[in-house]
Amino acid sequence: MPIQRQLTNERMSQIVVHGGTLYLSGQVGDDMQAGIEQQTRETLGNIERLLDLAGTDKTRLLSVTIYLKDIDAHFEGMNSVWDQWLPKGVAPARATVQAKLCEPQILVEMSVVAAVS
């Protein structure tokens, strides 16, 4: 069974597909000066763009891991955007944890596993 990789550099691939399952690398927003709601919107937008590039969409999410810089300060704001973004009836398995992220201004990062046709 072949492994497909897209948007690859020497360290990582943004998209990996194997056996009908898609894996996205951790995604963050573009504006690192923005608050949690805007960073979450941008992160989810980047996820949608990559899902589309791989031929799938957010209704096929299997699992999402959400990393928050400060879970006490950012959980509610992140969830308010997440709840508007995710269609009813397709909630993936999900874990949300507090983590020290690679840049101090990043407030949220998400990694995704999804089904592909």
C-alpha cells in the first residue's frame, strides 16, 4: 500500500495519506499577534485548505488533537470558534491539552486525522 506525501520539506510533510487515512501535521494560524479566536479561525481555515487539497473535508474528520498555550485562558474562546466551524453530527474524537508550543506567540495548534475516499 503506497504512502502519499504532499507539501514536503526535509523535516516533515504537511499531508500524508496511507490506506484511506489522511494525517495533517500540526497547523497554526497566520497572524501570531491575533487573539485565540482569530488564531483558531485561521488554524481551521488552514486545515480546511489542506483537507481540500487531499480530496476530503471536515465532515470526514476522525481525530483532532488541540494544543493550547494556556488551557484555562483559551479553551472557551477556541471552543466558540470550533463549535461554529464543525457541522452538526460529525464531531471527531478529540483531545485538548495545554502545551508549550514552538513559538511563544502561538496560542493554538491542531493536528488532524481524517478519512479519504
